[in-house]
Amino acid sequence: MSKKHTVMIVDDDTRYLDSVARDFRERNMNLLFAECGESALLRMESNEVDVMVIDNATPGIGGMLLAKEVAKYFPRVVIIMISGALTVAELISAINVSHVSRFFTKPCDMTEVTVAILSALQSKVEAEKTGKSTSAEDYIPTDLG
């Protein structure tokens, strides 16, 4: 039997969280939700998360610091960032320090976010089948052309 993967969504917008829940209701995965960075980190202590979708404007420690902490302490988690606006310096830091694999700007197309999540999960499944040890860096797209 294949492992049931876990996706965590970190966002304080309950309408967005409801939308994600509807989109993923029929899929064979666990969904976790957190409304701030601190609660996301607490939930990760007792849950093995495969993919995390973070709103950069998350209350508390904020999305960028959360991504950095997740990359440091949970290096196998694939991070997808959603943001209303990022500076070039923030974007570079998110990629180089936090290993964010994908960025979406708000308002974003949920279909594209869903495809990014499913793609990251599929890559993890393929790596598990081959026994390859992975880190989040393995899921950063190289076809950015």
C-alpha cells in the first residue's frame, strides 16, 4: 500500500483554505491547515509533511521566516510560496536559503497551485520507489525558460 502523503497549507484567509479543501477533498492525501507560522511549526512536530504551501503574508513569524525554518529543520518538505508581492532580494533569498520550489502571485489560479502540489508529490513518490534520498532542493524546477 502506498504512503498517504500530507500537504500543509499555511494561510490566514479562510476562504482560500476552504477552496483548497474543496479541491483536495477527493484526493488520497492528508490535508493540514495552519493560520500562522508558529502553529505550522507546532503541527510539523507531530506530523510528517511532504509539501507545504505558504502565504508570504502569514501572521506571526511570516512566510519567509517560516520557509527558512522549515528548510532548516525539515529539509525533505517541498515548499511552495504564494505572495501578493515580493522584492527581488526576498525572491532570491527564498530560493537560495529556503529552497522554495515554486512561487505564485496572488490572486493565483488554484489549478496551477494544485498541479504544482501534485507534481511535487509525484516526484516524491518516484524517489521513494527508487530509494533515492531526497531533499526539497530536488524539487526546484530547472526548466525556467
